[in-house]
Amino acid sequence: MAEPIVEISHLTKNFVLASRQYGLKNIILHLPQYIHDMRHRNVFTALDDVSFSVERGERIGLVGHNGCGKTTLLSIIGGVYRKYDGDVKVRGRVSMMLELGAGMHPDLSGRENIILNGVLQGKTREEMNGLMDDIIAFADIGQFIDSPVYTYSSGMKARLGFGVATAIKPDILLVDEVMAVGDADFAAKCKVRINKLLGEGTTLFLVSHNMPDIDYYCRRVIRLDHGHLVEDKRTGQGA
């Protein structure tokens, strides 16, 4: 039997909520206060003893209220955050669409960022040049492809980022509310692209508050509540 593509066991992730920011100078000048703050710092538990496994090709919808830990979970699967406790195993190439403009340098052009993003995800410059026309066609942002990303609207960033993330044909695709940013044409293009990847066996994790999207794409729904996994059910639906 094949190993799960994602295995998560007793995963816990804490964040320290600092009451103030300390630079080296302030640490030296206010050492007693700094020591006090470190001893009495507030800790926020974003994920608390979460366990589940995912087989290759599964389509997972992550749902729950804002702040329940969905994006933190995707960020750990994608390697953006380190776990605090527990065990996480991810087998395969991961593409992420977790935040608009993530992984993009604002001063580089869209074309240059295509290369940068691809290299960061394990592709060579030559491979990304081979995918360039497909990504540019998907993004459909015209002459802005050669303009700095800081001039882009949120929708343009979403188009470019989604084009890169899906063009490299990942084993695991992590999507966090990206399709909610674009217009109807963009959503339709995303649907076609995602369905193609799913047909080729890509594993999908989708975070969305839009339940029709969850119902359309996902065959399994994991619900989080204040960092706890409270429901894990197979729906029998999905594209």
C-alpha cells in the first residue's frame, strides 16, 4: 500500500505574542523589562494536537472560522512555518497560493518573478522558460508582464501567482481563498486548470469560506475550531 502523501501526527503550533518590539539597543538599555516580558509573554496556540493523513489524489477542503488555524496548517505543510510539536511528513512537490504576492519580489517584473518563483519551487531557469508562454497566457495581464509587481492590482498578482503555481504540475496544491480575489473569467480559468491537475492526480488542499467551491472541488472536508480538528468527513462530492 502506498504511503500517504501527507501525514500529520499530534501537530501543535504556538506563536509568541510580544507586547512590544525589541531591537538589540533596547534589549541592552531595558534588560530587566526585556527579561520580564520574555518570562510573561503571551502564547497563542494556532494548532493544538492535530492528526490526520491524506492519500495521493485526495481533495481536501479546510473550513472553519477566521483564526481557527487553516492558513497556519497549510503554511506548515508548505514549509513556510516550522511546527512547534508533533510530526509532519510531506512527500512530493508542493505549490502554494497562500497569500497574494507571496514569493514575488515587488521590484522585479512579472516575467522575472515567474523565473524566481519556479526556481524557489525546484524548477530550473530553462524549465521555467519553457513554461513561460503558458503562464503569461493564463495570467493575461498584457504589457504589465514586464512591469514591476508593485504596480499590480491584487487580481493581477493572483492571476500571475496562480499561473506559476499550477504550471509546474505539483504533487500537492495548496490554495487559500485566491479565487475569491479575481473576476468570473479568472474563476472559470482556475476551475479548468485545477480540474486538469486533479485529473492528473494532484492532491488539493483548499481553504475557502465559499462552500460552493468546497462542494465542487473537494471530496473530504476537515473542520478546525480554535486550533482543534473537530470534524473530518468524506462528502462523496467534488469535481
